[in-house]
Amino acid sequence: MDPRTRTLLEAPILPTLLRLAIPNLIMTVVQGSIGLIDIYYLAQLGTEVVAGVSLVFPGLMLMQMMSGGAMGGGISSAVARALGSGRRDDADAIVLHALVIGALFAAFFSAAMLAGGPWLYATMGGSGAALAIAVTYSNIVFAGVILIWIFNVLANIIRGTGNTLVPAVVTIAGAAMLVVFSPCLIFGLGPFPKLGVTGGAIALLTYYGFGCVIFAAYLWSGRSVVQPKLLQTRLRRPLFIDIFRVGAVASVISLMTNITIAMATGLVGAFGAAAIAGYGIGTRLEYMLVPLSFGFGGALVALVGTNIGAGQRERALRAAWIGGWVSFALAESVGIAAALFPEAWLSLFSSEPAVIEAGTTYLRVVGPFYGFFGLGMALYFASQGAGALTWPLIAGGLRLVTAVGGGWLMLRATGNLALVFAALAFALAVFGTLIALSVARGVWFSGRNATQRP
């Protein structure tokens, strides 16, 4: 057994979790900041640009969440469980299966968004210049979305082995490159042409392309626990199933999360472009909680998955709760700080009073509930490692119904933006509480569970 795998099975839980989580946390915070780098520069071009890019942001984050945290989590979980149960050859073979899955998903979303993007953004409340900007930005990003998928597929294969350092280093280096490269293309600095919104989209794809090359070089260097053997690997249905039974359900959960944001954006659209911009800036902080939770969640997938594969159930549960409560504390701290000092965040992106007002309302109402989101997301990732996602799926569905249904009722009954946001806040509490209760009641080990082997 590789020493890294043995550490996951035998070393003290908290130090092991922190050792895995800290580089993962740094990486995911930096990766979550990629969208902030983009919007920071684009915001200099005006409110219509911010509104247009905000319309695309839920779809872009869906790609990041599905490839990195959902289907990517299924890949990482499959690798971890294979290594934990001693199936080294299966872990090697998962590389090819994961790349096939990533390419197919990328092709589907490229086709869907290139064809249906204009309709979607108009439905979300976009019009005029904001809609035109959204379509321009979206067409470029989704034409190259395969880079986002391959980036996260390769990163999750590496994470599944218990190595979170390499993905962290690559992400930080790429973000540093983007800080310099993005304004060059947006504003036309030095020898680069001034491309505006188009430049922001091209810079983003360049970041993901850079990461793909580095991850591939590491995996094929022979230094990874997993050794890719693409030409020697025969595609096997059981390995696809092993990835999909976690990744497919997780993808539905990610889809519901982004549908919730997208439909809420549509509700906020009734209050005008400034409200959309303010809400869009506010929700970017909420989206940053996903990578924050994934800092511990990605580590939990490997730690829980490896122990489940080895039959060490109690150790897997202890790891999940430790990670869950740490994630709760971090997310709640962010939410409370945002609620107390909303302008410290919002003023980074806009100085228009109407935008600041809408964003302030959102952060003061929803921010104090961020802890529930952090807890739910950490236990969701732990459930990926366990291969048991039924209750996180139910929780995601209830969040969608509560947020959109409740928000719509508040809009129709009162026309009050704060009460629309209150429905979103209550939905976060429902999401986190339900997942925590399900794990506490032992649903991981009822019926079909993650100890099944392909």
C-alpha cells in the first residue's frame, strides 16, 4: 500500500484532515477568486457589463461545481475507494474513464449554451446592452468549456490519491498569471489588443488551459500514486458506474444549486439592472463559500472514501463531522462579517448607490445563514466519499423549492426585495440542517453503500 493511502487509514484524523485541507482550502479560495478577478476588471467598464456577466455567472459556476465538486467528486471518490480497498489497477484505469466523462459533459454543455444561451439570459431578466454582453461572454466561455472540465477531472484524480498540494500549487500559479493577463486583454495593455468583455473570457480559458497542461505532465511523470495507462486500458462499464453513481447524483445537486441562483436572479430582475448587479456581486461571496467548503470537502472525499473502501466506518464518520463543523464555523464567520460590513465587499466592484443598496440588503439578510450552507456542503462532499447522496439530493431539491417558491410568493405578496432574500436565507438553513440530520441518522450505511466494488 502506498504510504499516502496508509496515512489516510491510520494517522490521527484532525492533523490528517488539516494537512489535506489547508492546501486544498488555499487552492479553492484562489480558484473561487478567479471569477472575482474577472468581474473586478470588467466592472471598470460599467454597470451594464457587471449585469451582463452576472447573468452568465451561474452557468459558469455550474460548470465549475459539476466538473470540480460533483462529477469531479465522483471521480475522486472512486479513486479513493479503489485505493483504500487495494484495487490499484482500477484506480489507474479510472483516469481514462474520467477523461471520457469530462469530454462528453463538456460537449453537451457547449452545444446547449451556444444554442440556448440568449433565451436563458433573457428569461433571467437580461435585456438591451446587458443581454448582448452576456451572450458575447457566454459564447466564448462555453465554446472552450472543455478546458474547465479537463482541468477539474485531472485535479480530482490527483486529490483522490490524498495529494492536495499539486492542485493547490497549479491553481495559485494560474491565478497569479490571470491577475496580469486579464487586464492586458480587457484594456489593451502593452502589445495586447483591447478586447473588453471578450478579453476577460479569453483570459479565463487561458488559465484553465495552463492548468490542464501542468496536471497532465504531473500524472504522466510517474510521481503520482495513480499511473495513467490510456492505451492499455479497456473501457469497463462497472468503472463508469462507480463514478456515475456518485457523480451523476452530485451533478443534479449542483444543477439545482445553480438553478436556485439563476431563478432567484430572475426574481431580483423585477427590481431592475442595478438590483441584478448588486445581487450578482453579493452572490459571488456566497459562491466563494463553495470553494471554502470544498477546502475541507475535497479532503473529506479522499479521507472518507478511502476509509469506507477499507471498511472503517466509524473513522469515516468522525472525519465527516470534524470537517463539517469546521466548515460551518468558517462560513458563518464570513457571513457575519459580510452582514456587519457589506460595503467593504460591495465597494470593490461598484460605487453606484442603487447597486450598493441591493447588495447590502442581500448580505445583511442572507449572510448570517452562511454557516448552514458551509455545514451542508462539507457533509455533502463527505457523502460523496461514502457514495451515499440520496439525502443531499433531497436537501438540494427542498432548497430550490423553498428559495424560488418562497421568493416568488414574497415578490407577489409584498414586492419587498428584503423578503425575497429572506426566503433564500431560510432555504440555506433547510439545506444544511437536513443533510446533517441524515448523516446523524446513519443513512450512509443503510441499504446499498459505498463498500460495493465494481
